Amino acid sequence: MNISTNAFYPSSSPMASTCHKLILQTFITFLLMQTLTAQNSNLFREYIGAFSNGVRLSDVPINSFIDFHFILAFAIDYTDTTSPSPTDGKFNIFWDNTTLLPSQIWSIKQANPNVKVALSLGGDTVHGLPANFSPCSIDSWVNNAVISLTSIIQEYNLDSIDIDYEHFSTDEATFAASIGQLITTLKNNGVISFASIAPFEAVNSYYSALWRDYASVIDYVNFQFYAYDATTNVSQFLSYYDKQSCMYIGGKILASISTGVDANGLSPANGFFDACTVLKKENKLPGIFIWSADGSKADGFPYEQEAQKLLAIPYY
């Protein structure tokens, strides 16, 4: 049965006009929400090199049916000394660069066309001290960061940067402007092709400020769900996921676990992959990332294999 609003109100009446506007607004809102809703993809990402335990890119199993990103952890704008100090955007290498060499990156990409390699900035600590985001000014930090990171990225044939600052000596607006301008400049210069951020609950005020002004240049949100308590269950994890989807609306928010000792968050034993299956059935699993290959090495990377197998399934 086809019922028109004109059956009740003449097309020229104010009531008809109001009804038509409401219908149009509802339809536009529906289309917008469909656009902003994350969808499934086959992206797997893994941090590597933070603990200098000799793990190599070639140690990690790679499923050829997915997109795979290694993320080198970390480059930090601090001096590499026994008493490290901030360098105002002049980045130095702090990952295991005696093992993770430019030649290894070239080789893994040649052998696996589905692999890209990113570089994470910041992290938790530098030689046991908090790795604070400490710019002297926005302009000086951005200029120094663009120069130093361009050199590292080109030397190591990298594709992307990931933002993982967890401590701050400045306000949210300065962080947002500095990081946003850095990502924008590196993209405009053709130095990187994509970028990600790695927030968690305690630092959401900084990253939400960045997202608010620069969401258009951020491709992935590596939310650290493993920062939640180790007693997290499937229902709680899904609730946390929905909460962060509202925080970073429109973002591709990856599910995550931590491996190795002292891992928190929802573990595989307690249902992590069950939660991922629920998200995938609802068409809102843009990918999975693991912290880290260093922690997984001793056990032979079982969760990396399981995550990639799940992501390789095209649909349910």
C-alpha cells in the first residue's frame, strides 16, 4: 500500500512541507550513519622491536590473504643517552635496529607483496623514564619532526607512521596541532601513505582533540583495549568497543590484544576471538592488532595465526 503525505495534507501546505523535510533529514541521517559505521576488512597489524629480543620480521607468520602491517616500536624525540632528554622533534631510533635493518624490511616486502611497514612514535618509556611529548613550540617541533622522520622513513623504506605518545608535558591543543600538522605534511610530501593513532582510555582527551581536528588524515585507530583490566569479559569488551567507536566516530578502530607476560585486557583464553567474531558478524571489525611480536616470539605466534585466519574469512 502506497500512502503519500499528500493524502493527508495538500502539497502546498506548511504541514506537508514539514513532513517532507523530516523524511529527507531522516534519510540523510541514515545514509550518514551508514557511511560512518566501520566495516569489516582483512587488516592485521603487529608492533615489533620494542624489547630488543632479536625477533625478526621473517619470524612472524604472514597470511597471504590479508593486509599485513608491521609497526616498528619506537622512534622517539629524545637523546639516546643514559639520561635521555627531549629533542623538540628530532627523532632517534629506539627499536631493535641491530636486528630490524633496512635490508630485512626490503626482503620481507619483496617476499610478501601484502606487507607494509610503519613506524610508531613515542611509546611509554625511554630508558625507563616516561617518553613525554615535550615540544618547545608547535612550529619548531613540526619542522624538526618532518626533517628527522623523512630521513628515517626513506632510509628504512617505510610506509606510514603511528602515534603512540602516552605521556605529555603540554596541553591537548598543542598535541593535536603538532601531530595533525606532522601527519598532514608527511602525506602531502608523499613520504607516507597512511597514518594511525594508538590511544587508550587514560589519554583519550589528547587523542580525541587530535581526532576532532584531523580525523581526515588518520586512517586507523589502534585502540589499546589491553589497557583495560585483565578480568575483562566478552560483554565488557564489546561495550568498550562501542564506547570508543563513539569517541572516534567514523574511525577504523582495530580490536587488540597484548601477548607475553603481564598481558591485560580480554585475553584469547577469556574470549577475545569470540568478541572479534561478534564484531565481524555485525560487519564492524576493521582489523586486529597485537602488541607485540616480541612478546609472542617464545610461544611461536599462535594468536597472530588465529587472528589472521579469522580476518581472511571474507564474511559470515
